[in-house]
Amino acid sequence: MRRFRGFSWLGIGVALAAAAATGCTTTTGTPVAKTTSATVSESPKAAESPKAAEPTGAPVGTAVMKVIGGSAPVTIRYRINGGAEQTETNVTLPWEKQYSVYDELESEVAADGGSAALTCTITMDGDKLVAFKTEVKPVCSFSYWG
């Protein structure tokens, strides 16, 4: 019975190796995936002004963006739920912004305090730290995929 088990694992290994090799070819010793040609066209209108994603359905929670640290005024840029970027200048820290979270939409906060190290965080539902960064000009981003 042990011999049979070893044989079945060997058979599985050979089958997996054969499956991995399917769809690949070799050119001078370098594996190359087979490709097909496709034409992608984009309407001029879509290229000019991409539309931001809009929240749909009910919110899945709430989040709070925060920036702390430094003593001089800073510039804060943020986007909520894939929306347009907002900028606040000459902000005295600490700074925070609460917002509703929607499924599959990214939110981001970035802080510029010159050469000072700052900390940005995003916390969801009061107790889930979902983004954290401490450095010069930190950027924190988060999207919920439920």
C-alpha cells in the first residue's frame, strides 16, 4: 500500500509539471508564454476625462483618516471613496477626517510637512487599523473588499 501512495504522488507531480508547461514555449532557453494579439481601442472622450467611481449601495462602515506629528503647518491631500482629490494647506496637527466606507472604493491621505516625519493612519469602525505610515511625506491608502 505504501508503494501505491508514493506512485500516486509521483503521478500527481508529473501531471502538475505537464500542466504548468502547457501554454508555454521556449526561445533560446527562456520560457515564453504564448500570446494572442488583441486590439484595444479607447474612445477619445473616455481618455479626456475619466469619471471617478461613485459609491453604490449602503456603506460597509466608517473610517477616520488622521495625520499627527510635526510642529509646523502641513499640507494634506486626500481622496475619499475614489472621489476627487481635496487639498488643505497650512493645517495645524493633529488633523482628522471621518467618512463612510463603501465596498471596493479606495481612499487615501497624504501629508507634506517638509522634512519633518509625520504619521498618517486610517482606522475603520473605531478599532481596526487598516493603514499606518510614519515617515517624511507619508501616504496611507485603504479600500474595503468585502
